Amino acid sequence: AERLLFEWMGRFLDPFGVSSSWSDDDDEKDAITTDSEALYLNRKRMVRTFHNVVRKLAPSGEEEESSLESKPAVSSKPSSVGEDVDPLPKIRIPPPSSKDYINLLRAYSISKAKRKGQQCEVLMRNMMQLAKNVAFYYDENDEEWKNDRAFDVGMESVTIGEGKETEMWRLWVNESVPNSKVFALAIKCHAGTTHNEALERIVLLNQIHDAFAESSQSHIPGMFKDDPYVLFHSIKSLKNLLKREQWDKGHQWLYKLHNFVTSPDNANYFQEKEEGGSDGGSGWEATQPTELEGSDATTTSSPSGPPSVSSQTIDVTSAYTTFIRLLARLRGKSGAAADAFDVLNRMHRVQDVFANGLAKPRSETPPAVETSENVVSEEVSGINKSIAYVDIRSNAYNLVLGLYRDSNKVNDGTNAIGLLQRMVDAGNQAPEERKGVPLPTEQSFEYTIMSLANMSNAEKAIQEAGRLIQLMQDQSDLQTSVSVYNAYITVCNRQLHGKSQLHDKALEILDEMTERGKTNPKASPDPETLALVMKACSLSEHDDHARVIATASRLFSSLEEREPSETSASALTDRAYYYMMKCVDAHHATDEIDDPSGKKDRIEELFSEACQRGLCSASVLEMFRKSVSEEEYTITVGKGRLADKWIANIKGPRALYTDGSRGGAGKHARRKGKSTSDWAKKKKEVDDRRGQQRKDKKAKKFFKKKMNVAN
């Protein structure tokens, strides 16, 4: 397709006999660049050429001084008609239409071709070259030139719109100049690649598009400042908001997109594109909204207008949710939750505009006679229009709730409750009255309960968590799950840390889960639940130590009974071993007369079992180290790297070496229980060889420099 299109463009430009490259060399004839390794677009050259093309399209005396100021005058014809020169050849084939360019660009965007973004830029450069040659070949203001070309196919007048006539060459220029749709597809191609310069090219394409739109929106159909499709794909190209450039550009592009789709000034966005089209395929046809994205543009009936009137809308859901998802990766960063909540409110603003429509500005000049025809026309043009649609789903709310969960701010727990309540209230309303608010999910309640762990008032936080559990049980479309109860226990562990009532509260929640699990299996305690209750036992400063250790031992034994063998780790986790060891350290054998060595023996036994099951995490290793002397620790664990089978099933923090670290300088010691090898000797030989190679390389450069000086 690319080869055929470039051949078509070359055949069209062949009769012109004018310079067809960026250089000013009139002898240069190669109009079309087909090399996929060609250089990228140059912003200054593209904008300068575009300004000169627009100068040709603008009616006499109506050039935009702001955009064409200080631009050199360009001769409109290659030679005077009266001069003794060879006649110009006739055009034998019309140029490709805008649909032909769009088809190739769309093929790029959905393909897995390498460097497809650069290929799009090569095509855009060729389109601009063709438009420049066509624009400068004709001059409708020069009568001699016009008469000389009267019978040329390029000077045929065609009818567009409401009986308006224009020259064919103008349509050729309009279809050849890259419009907003072309830029959007080129940006989409860059966004779908992993090239390290992709974002840089997207920023440059946005700059070129803005410069084009500022100088040509009234002359080139399909060119719009802050076009939503261009901004849509620009936002979806972002990967990491931790980088300052992406953070700034993301907020800037989202701000422009939101302002465009919610501004009444853009109510006729699709209508203007339709008027700019032609039978030849130029412009954006309003009857085919799904050509660009497939799922990003839809045709919907106006919610408040007559049933027979339909309006096109752009589905911008993924642009907003992409930005919220990028913010969700900044968990714990100050301001991330507030920014995500702001984006969510903007989504509701778009939803409100879609439901109620954009107020189209009325014409300043009223009709001379108010006939019934005028009244009907004004009613149709003044119906509630909207150019964008957003589908707010539960995942967008859950991402914001997840940021509140990971935030360290005290008030974010209250904010999470308010956001969840909004979802709960929507469930009590009719679908048409919900204003786009989705229904809550199990994850919504889990994240909201977890966010209460940072509240300053412990009693209020626990009461609110219990209320949310009850609120979830009252939801007809939801069932209480084990993850929500686990979040409840986690909040209790955080808010009641070091308090005696923590033990009883955790057991109370566990009993409630066991009872509810009889009718709802999803609420039955799982190994994670038992581990959290064991953590509550270790954190509770309960006076009855025997009762606390008995509770923890009973829970730990129930996990051991679920294991099929002594080396498996299907139910037991490294966290369970750590909490059990911590509970033994805090509550076992507090009276040394009764059992002076029972605590130490029990911790050693638990550590041995953890290593056998591959659950020797950094926390388990540190707990064992605190319970024994340094000599006993070295004899048991050794020095150097831990055995692989000791850490095979870890899910929590991992330690690779006996000192509890994950690596560093001098960490290549022998493993305990492993066969010795000559790794140290071999490593020394490698280091010596590399050092000698560096010295030889420096000596070679030194002598080469001396020889050059001598010569």
C-alpha cells in the first residue's frame, strides 16, 4: 500500500517540473521520499512551508497577519506566461484523496511494523510536499495565468456545500495538507512503539499541529486547535508520571482535552468537519465516526433532544482512565490521590455535558422574518449537543480509592468514605438518575476500609470499618468477602497496636467470619486471615499471656494441618512463621523460673521448619537472629549466601545473605551446605585479565598519540 501510494503521488507531481524537495535547488526532481530510514520531520520547515501554502489559500486581503507576519513573499507562478518558455505539461492523473492517506495511516497504526511512527512522518512530509507544489502551481488572482490554464483539469470548478464553487486545485491542497486526523494517527503510531524517542516525536507533532491549527483553521477543513483525537492519543502514550516532562505534558494535554469537549464553542465540531468534506473524500465525514478509532467515536441519540436527531460523540473514557491509572502507580506520593479525584470529577463533568448537552452560541444577527421554518431550524440547531462521551466504571473509582488507601494523610480516610457513599447512593437510584456514578464492588469496600488505618481517631476508625462491613452486607448485589474482613483486621492491627483489646477484637472478627462462612463460603477465613489474627496476638499487650500464646498456637496448628507434607507451603506463609515467632517472643515463658529456655527452643524449632518449607524471609531471619547469640546464629546459618531452598516459597521481603541483605560488595561468600568451588580464584583471574586489558588499551592510545605528534 505504501509503495503504490508513493508511486501515485510521484506520477501526479511528475508534470509540474518544479523543485520537490525541502532544498531550494530547482534541479532537484525527487518529489517523494520512500526511504523508511529518512530523517524525522523538521518543525521549522514544516511550519514555514505550511504558512506559504495557507497564504495561497487565503482570499486576497484576508491573510492572517499573526501567523504569516514576517514571512517572505513567494512567487505564485514558476514563470511568466508571456516569456519564451516551454509550455507546462498537463496533469494526467489526479492526486490521492485524503481517504487514501488515512487508509495507509490506519494500516500503520494497527500493524506491528518497526519504526511505523517514522514511516508516518515520511508520509506526512510527502503530503506537505505535494500540497506545496499544487498551491504554488496555480494562481487564481493572475488572469493571464488563469486563462492559460483554463482547459487544465486542475482548474475545473466544482460545487461543494450549499452551491459554493471552488477550484479543483484548492480541494487537492486541502486533501493533501496533513489535518488533525492525520496527526492523530501518526501520534497513535508513535504511542504504540517502544522507541526511546517516541515521546519526543509526539511532543514535536503536537507542536507542529498547534502551529498549523493557529494559522489555517479557517482555510483547511479538518484542522482544529486542541483537536480531541490528537490529545486523546497523546495522553495514551504516557508511561511514567514520575518523569517531570510526562507529568507536565499529561496535565497539559488532559486540561486541553477536557476544555475542548466541555466548551460550548465546539458544539459544531462534527458539523464543521462534515461541511469541510467533499464528494472526493476530503474532510472528516460525519456519517462515519468510527473510522478513526473503532471504539473511540460512537453515534448516539441525543438524550434530551428529539428521537430522530442523532449526534456523534467521541468516547474519551480511556484517556481519563489512563491518566488515573498512571496516577495510581504513584501510590504514597503526596497529591496523587487529590489529582486522581480531580480527574474523576472531570469525567463526571463530561458525563453531565453528554446528558444535558452543550449550549450552542446563538447567532448575533436574528432572522429578518421569524417564520415557522426559522423557528424549527433554530430548535434543531439549539438541541442539546455533545461531542464527547465517557463511561465511568467501577475501576476508575477503585483506582482513586486505592490511592486513598496508600496515602498517609489523615483526611483521606474520610474522603474515601465519601467517595464510596456516592457509589452506594447511586445503587439506590434509578439508572437514569445516577449521573454516571457506578455501583460499588468488593474491592471498593476493601480499599475504603483499608484507608481507615491512617485516621487519627482509632475508635472512630474501627466503628466506621464495622459500619462499612454492615453496609456491604446490606447490598443486594454484593456478598461479603474474606478480603473485606481481612482489611477490617488490618485496620484493627494498625489502630489498636499495643493495646490489650486487640486480641479480643481480632478473635471476635474471626468468629464472625466463621459463622458467616456457614451460609456464605466467600466469607470463610483463609490462611491470610489466620496470619493476621496471629499478628494481632503478637501486637496485643494482653495480660493473660498464656491465653494469647494458646490462641496463636491453635491457629498455627490449624495451618499446619492443611499442609500435605513437611516441606510444602500451600497454607503456611513466611508471614505466619514470623508472626508466630514474634508472638512466642512476646508472650511465651515470661516467667524465667518456669521455663527459662522454652522461648528460645520454640523459636529455633519454628525457624528450622520455616527453612525446610522454603519460607526463610528477611523477617523470619531477623527474628531468629534476635533470639539467639551471635555464635549460635553463625553456627546455624553460616556466613554468605542463603541456600536457595530456604527462600524458595517466600512472598514477603526477601533476604539473600545471612546478614539479612539482598547483595552488595563482597557478597560472594560460600553458601552453607554447598560444595566448595574455585569461584574466588576464577573471579580473581577474570578481574586481573580485565585490568590488564584496560592498561594495554591506555598504552596503545598513548603511543598512537605520540606517533601522530612525531609525524
